[in-house]
Amino acid sequence: MNIYIYGNKKFREKTYRTLEHGNIKFKIGDGRVEEVESLEKIRELIEEDPEQIYLIDQNKIIYDDFLSRKLKFLQPKEGISQKFLEEHGMGDVTDKAPNDLVFYIERRIKSMEKLRPKVKAEDITSIDEMLGHYD
């Protein structure tokens, strides 16, 4: 499982400190933590695999409310639509308190582990199956 961080410099720095403090790198195993610099890239990643963990700065989200519709100049540059996030099942990826962020990531990791198929040792017939490379 990978963690993608999209936001301004201060948000990214704070997120990295929180991840380090919570020992998240050890909990994601072979996954990686990666910064996403552009709106196009974050949209592409979300569309490809919404099951990954996306940490998005609240200041980068365009909310669909009266004020945002009438005062378009207030919308963040390189902002991602809240509606887009909700359509991809990501209503809860915004800026969280540091402790909440660690708990959120841990819950996501556990929920993804539950979805993985359980394979018994006697069912493994090749090295690819053992390593989890299923077709």
C-alpha cells in the first residue's frame, strides 16, 4: 500500500513528521510514501487505484458550496474537486490532526489486509503465488 501526499510545503512537512512519529513506513511494508506535485497526477493516481492512501491538504480541495460557485477566484490553484473525491470513495482524505492521521492510515491498512485473499501453504503451487503475484 502506498501513501500519496498532495498539498503545500507546510502540509507535506507536517505530514512527513506525523508519519515518521507514527512509524508508518514500517506499517506499510513494501509500500512507499510519495509526494504528488500536480493536479493531473493526483487525479490520475486516484482514478487508477482509489484503494491507496491519499492525504490531501484541505486547502487544495474545491468545495461545491455557494461561496465557491460565486467567487471562483477564491478557489485554490491546482485544487481538486470535493465531488471528484467523493465519486472515488474518498470523502475522508483531507487534512487531519496528527493523531487522527496515524489512526486513519492504520485503519486503512487493516481494512486492505482483510480484503486480501487468504492463501494456505498447501494451496501454493508456484513462487509467483507465494509472493502474491496473481493473474
